[in-house]
Amino acid sequence: MDPQQMAPSGPRKKRARQVGASVASPPHDIKFQDLVLFILEKKMGTTRRTFLMELARRKGFRVENELSDSVTHIVAENNSGSEILEWLQVQNIKASSQLELLDVSWLIESMEAGKPVEMTGKHQLVVKTDCSGSHNPSFQKTPPLAVKKISQYACQRRTTLNNCNHMFTDAFEVLAENYEFRENEIFSVTFLRAASVLKSLPFTIISMKDTEGIPCLENKVKCIIEEIIEDGESSEVKAVLNDERYQSFKLFTSVFGVGLKTSEKWFRMGFRTLSKIRSDETLKFTRMQKAGFLYYEDLVSCVTRAEAEAVSVLVKEAVWAFLPDAFVTMTGGFRRGKQIGHDVDFLITSPGTTEAEEEQLLPKVINLWERKELLLYCDLVESTFEKSKLPSRKVDALDQFQKCFLILKLHHQLVDSGLSSREEGKTWKAIRVDLVMCPYEHRAFALLGWTGSRQFERDLRRYATHERKMILDNHALYDKTKRIFLKAESEEEIFAHLGLDYIEPWERNA
């Protein structure tokens, strides 16, 4: 048994149920003798539970590995009071009348304060009642709130791919994109935040009353919602979709290597089609844009999960040929559970490698693919990362790790039959691939950043800055109050540093 396990005093017989793996760790001083905590693994997961147990012990709390007679507080995540009571009954455990059932937010706030905080209605999952003095006490739920408070931050909401409000979110994303094309960041972000919060809702909005209490819905946004509810469409969105400038920018930016400045230039020159742009001999294209036009039909079509998995095999084989111990992780939308995407991103890291070995890996991989005639385009960006430099304050800042933007040739025979989009007579498809090489000690931050979604990461960084007085980016997490970098071996630890409940990758589709 774990040395942290505290046996009840006296000869009282102990009843216990083993839940989760034991935590082998050195003993810590117990500051709060009157509290004995048990953290419920149900809906939390072993990794997060283990981490919270160890963190709480370091903060002076007594935490049991097993539910025993000595436990005074059960801490749970994403469980209602009735669910915990049902769990206790299944375990054949009689709940003591002194047992407190608390949400994990109480423990997180207590650890932040360095002492147990007052238990309020927002923390208490049930109210114990034992009016009869019976040995088998009953429990009563706390009165439910009319609407559970929804956070303004995507990093405090769980957003899966099951979007109940497509009609609204699709409209908002069109408007956000149009404002982005016009370089109006304020309105673009307004509609992106609105779309993000509606994607997280477990219900479909069918009346304006349903929007009460939902954050990020400004008057401009609510007007669009009301019009869609009443008419089934938005006149403003319809106008944007028919707007020549929007249509042109949408078309131009679909070319790999073409951004807003180039799109603006081409639009002002009177271009409206790609064929006219391609055939104009006065225009000069970058190497990236030339590749974008050359493989346009392939690159503009979606990458399927089967194709992404086939690319993953190619990447791992190439990386492991030079660094057998390297970790290669597919990130981006595919890590969040999406079945299609526009490119495939990979994070590469390896324990025990020297800086020189890290710098040489991507050039070696590129050279290997070139010899195998799989490399169609390559842009290698060298690392400018400095370990002592503070994280960027910009919510959209790119990281400074070594990275490579590629177009690879994926042969159809490597993809599961029938799942690759194929052009007749052609035996391969051009696929956009991004590789990022990051130092091993920064892998958790890089993985979190490259997993996305874009809005989730924006809000995570905003939350760190405004709510925690910290700075977060793909490199590190810095505590401005303590003036120290906070280390993390996993994404779970980063969330814990920020005082946030852990959000799984598939719940970050904000």
C-alpha cells in the first residue's frame, strides 16, 4: 500500500474500495488534520486524479488512496450529487452523515489559497440530512440553478464535434471570415467567440429566451440569431456570400501561400478567377504560391483521416530511422477527433537528444523523402527559441521552434481502399504536412498549443493573463506574481497550474 495511505486511529475496522492506481510518493507534512479527502476517479481519469492527489498532498492536505471510514470529504469532477450517491450504493458503502460531497473546484480553490476555503453552494454537490438519527442516512440534492453558468472562456467549456447550433455557428463563421478579410479584428473576434460558445451548448436554440445568460452574445450577434430564428436565414450573411470581394478573397486565400495582402493586391488589379491570375505573365509568384497553384486541386480537397493515418506512418518511419526514441504525435484537428482536415500536423520530440541532434533531424528527414521522390515542396524554418525568454503576450503568437512546411506525395496504395479522394489515372495525392521539432522539456506546452482549436488556445491564453496573472504560449507558462517559469510534464499539469479542470483534446473543438 502507498506510504501516503493514512490508517484510521484506534482498532476501528476499516472498510475500503480500491479506486485507481496507488501513488508512490514520499510522505508530506499534513497541515489540516481535521480533513481527510478522497478524490473520485469516475469521469476524472487516472492521470488527472493521480496528479491532483499528489498536488493536494504537497499543499498539506491528507488524501486517501481508498475510500475509508476516516474520509470526511469526497471530491468529484463532472458528477452530480445523485451520481456520487449511486456510486456509493454500487460499492455497497453506507454514507456517513458527516460526509461532504464537493466539486473539484473547492479543492482547486483551496490549493490556490494554501488552506481549505469555505464550502459554499457552488462547491457542495449534496446536502446531508439525517433527521431520524438512522444508521443509514439519506441525501438530498441542493436546489438546482435554473441555468448552469457558462464561462466566457472556451477553456472552461467542453466543446465536442456534436454541434446542435450549426445554423447559427455557420453564419457567424462566415461573418467572422468576412471581417477578417477586411482586417476588422474586433468584429471578427466578436463573431468567433459567439460561434465558439454556441458550439458548446448541449441544446439547440429555438427562441431568444434560450440565449439568456449565455456570454459573448453582443447585440449585433443577437440580431443575427433573432433573424435566423424568425426567417431561417440571415440577410447579412446572404449579402456577404454574394459579395464579390468576399468571394474573391475566399478563392484567392484557398491557394497555399496566398494571404490577405496578396489577395487585396489581386482584387484591386481586377482579378476574379485563378485561371486569369495563373495566365498573367506580369505577376510574380513566391515558391510557396507556385507549389500552391501546381498542386491546387489536391490541396483544396479535404484530407481524410485514412490519408492522415497513412501520412503518420510515413512521418514516423522517417523520424525513427534517425531518432528511434522520438515521440511523434499527430496534432491539430485530427487529434481533436475530426475525420477531415486541410493538412496534417505533427509534433516531434525526443528525450536525451542534444541540441545538435534536434537541429539535424528535420533536414535528414527531408533529405530522405527527397531521395524517395516523395517531397513536392519544403520550407524549413530554423528555431529562434530562447529558453530564458518570457512567453509571448499575443494570443495568436506563433512559436519559435524549428518547423517545416511540406507538401508530400502520398501514394493511393498506402491508404485504406476507397477512403482516399482520387483523380483518375493518378497514383498519388499531394498532402500538406507540417512538422514541428520541440525540446523534450517543452513538449507539453507545444502539444497543447498545436492541438488547438484556435479559439480554445486564444481563450486559454486570455484566461492565463486576465484570471491568473500568468503568460502562456507554445513554449512555456510564466507566473508573473512569483516571477518563475512553471514546469509541466503533461497537458494535465498545465491545466492544474492554471486552476482549470482538464479538458480532453476531443472536447476542445471551440
